[in-house]
Amino acid sequence: MTHAIDRHCVWFVGAGPGDCELITVKGLRLLQQADVVIYAGSLINPQLLDYCPAQARCHDSAGLHLQQIIDLMREGIAAGKLVVRLQTGDLSLYGSIREQGEALSQLQIPWQVVPGVSAFQGAAAQLGLEYTVPEVSQSLIITRMEGRTPMPARESLAGFAAHRTSMAIYLSVQRINKVAEQLIAGGYRPETPVAVVYKATWPESQTLRGTLADISEQVRAADIRKTALILVGDFLGDEYHNSKLYDAAFSHEYRKA
């Protein structure tokens, strides 16, 4: 069952991590009916734009500032167009939608969000891994290293490293040596396994596997400088314990041992 699409609001759509089939059915429907699409430049797979009608006006936002993006949205809504803002991954992570949404709200233009598949999910699927391994790790920290955008003091990599749980680090591969140094200083062992996934789920995706002690050298040798996710933790290692859910000796609401 499908629902009518509200053409009086701006739709923010998560494009997924790269594979153009990793978009939600709702996101696909919006693209197929869009009149105006403002997409996040090289961060999304350009094949996604093939889903759009031939007459749709597609704008690359890579060279635009916030006000120019809002102006395109405002003009499209005023003309009765279906406006889609297409952004990478899932918009709840490093999506910068709050500033866009608040600007639209000030103009009394409604907006809605369609979630997408994030890179940390695409990378795990590509590697056939789960971040929550029984008795190894039951938590996942999603973060980044400070750069031109500062980090709150309480959210340093070294501070998070004290938990020694699974970690997915965005927007930091260009400083992989500093990432490794801070994680080791915070509590991870130098031999902690690491995976660096370049452009997860894209056809040209590349994966490097190593440890905190040697991953920096591998990244430099591969000349990976952006668009890569750093995964850290023992969930990448060999230790594994079966879950209780499917253990024949474990009773629960739906099955007796």
C-alpha cells in the first residue's frame, strides 16, 4: 500500500551509502516524481539521478552555500514543484539537516525526512560483520575526530577508547595516524583489529584490514584520503560466542528448552 506524496513540503531523502539500490522504496518514489532535486555532489552515486523524470531540474549542492540551497527549495515550493533534497547515507548522522530545516520553518515551509542506509551499516553488510558480538561487544560508538569542525571536550577519541567497544569513525581517514594514536592512548591495545572501508557499497569500494599499530601505513600506501569509514574493535577479530536466542538449551517466550 502506498500513500500520496505531499507536494507542499520539502522532502529530505537519505540516498544510502553508495549502491544506488540501497535507497528506501519511499525515497525511490520521491525521486521518480520529483520536479526539483538538490543533491549532495560527489557524495552520492550519480546513478540515483537516473530515477528522476527527464524534465526534473537537478542541482549539485557542492558549490552552493546554505542560503542558495534554501532559495532553490523556496522557489520550487512556490512554483508548486515536488522538491527533494538528496543527501548521502542517513540524514541523522552528519547530515546538516537541522540548519536547513530551521531555515525552511522560518519561511513557513514544511519539511519531512525519509531515512536512508548509513555508511556504517553498508560497511558492516559488505564485510559480513555485526558490531554487537555476544560477550565481545554489545555497544557501538559512532563518532569522528576533531577537524575544522571542533568536537565537544567530553567526546574525545581517547575518552571513547576507554570503553574498548565497537567504534565507527567518520570523516577522519585523512588523519588516520592521529586517530590510531588517540585510540591507543585512550585504552585500545595496539593489536586491536581495524578495518578501513573506502566508499562502502560503491563499485570501486576498497577495504583495508589491519591493527591500530599498522593501519596508518596501509592507508597511506593505498592513498585513501577521504570518503572512508574507520571501524575499530574486537568485533573484527576471531572471538565469537553464539547468542542465547537460538540456543536449544535456552528457554524464552516462544520456545521451551
